[in-house]
Amino acid sequence: MASILIAEDEARIARFLEHGLTAQGYSTTSVTDGAAALDYASSGSFDLLLLDVGLPVMDGFAVLREDGNAIPVIILTARSSVTDTVAGLEGGADDYLAKPFRFEELVARIRRRLRDDRSPESLVLTCGGLTLDLRSRQATVSGRTVDLSAREFALAEMLLRHAGQVLSREQLLDHVWGYDFDPSSNVVDVYIRHLRRKLGPDRITTLRRMGYRLEDLP
Ligand code: CA
């Protein structure tokens, strides 16, 4: 299991990253300033650093200059400062992501950096006749192929990874749409309806005021 160091001073984004990455099977540690980021990054305990540019005490660029490429770094930056960030990449970062970003995009970058080829069995998720092949992005129900859009697939994947558990609307929204999405949006409910239509009506249970659960059928 890869260990990811998160250097982010905005609590909401740090939480979003921790929750999402933990659900993907990574272990995470968060720090909120540049000096701590540098300290932890050189400890030898981490495989990758997610580094916000605007950090207190020492900014992300200063961390990059000092850290001597100990571990791969993905820079998180405001979209308005992408030009500065590209300059920062020459200072030793491996990649950058402009905020706001989608979680899926971040995970793809992390996997690429870690050359993190998951074992083949984890690339196919199955539950009660529903199968998602994460490599070919193909969904089947009882052997029949079902067309899912990218978002529908991401939502189905999240539900399947947590089959039998209740996921709140906020968790699903954070994970599939991103932390900057309007929390009062009903987009999750709309997409759950799409999934029910495509995957079968009884698979996903609504729990009032709690969220949704994919039934862990035999
Ligand atoms: Ca910041």
C-alpha cells in the first residue's frame, strides 16, 4: 500500500483528499505548512507528495527547491496560476493539477507516478451479477453489456467498492463530481436513477437522510 503525503492548508480540500485516497487503498498523512511538508517528505516514509503551492511558512516552490527530488511530487495549484506552476515544474515537480480538479483525474496521475499497476483481480469489481472492468471501462449485468457514461461508471465503481455500505450523498458528490460541486445539487439522485434504470431497480437502496447503498447480493 502506497503512502501519500498531503501538504494542503485548506481543511476542506485536505479532507477531500484524505477520504478519497483512503477509499482507494492508499494511506495518507496530512500537513498544513511547507516546513512540515519538507520535513515529512525527507523522512523516507512516503511514496508520493501532493503539494499545494500556496502554503504558509514556506510555499510549495520553496519546498520543491529544498527537497532534492526525494519522492515524486504532484503540485496542486489554482487554475489562475498555472503559468507559474509550469515554471515550478522545472524546479523538480513531476506533474501538476489545476484546482478545482476531479478526483478521478488525481488518482490517474497518482497511479501513473507510482507506476502503480494494481493486481489483475482488483481491476474487475463484481457484485450480484454486476461486473465493472476498470481497465476496459465496461459494465455488464448478468453477462449483458450495459452502456454507462463516464460519470455513471465512476458512481457505479464507488458504490461497488463499498457494496453493502451506506454512502452519503456528500461522499458520492465529492468523489465523483469533485469537492467544488454545489452540495445542494441533486445530481447524485439523478445519476442514481440512471443507474437503476440501466443496472436494475433493486440493486441500489435509498436510505432516507443517509444516502445510498449498493446491495451486496449473492
Ligand atoms: Ca493553499
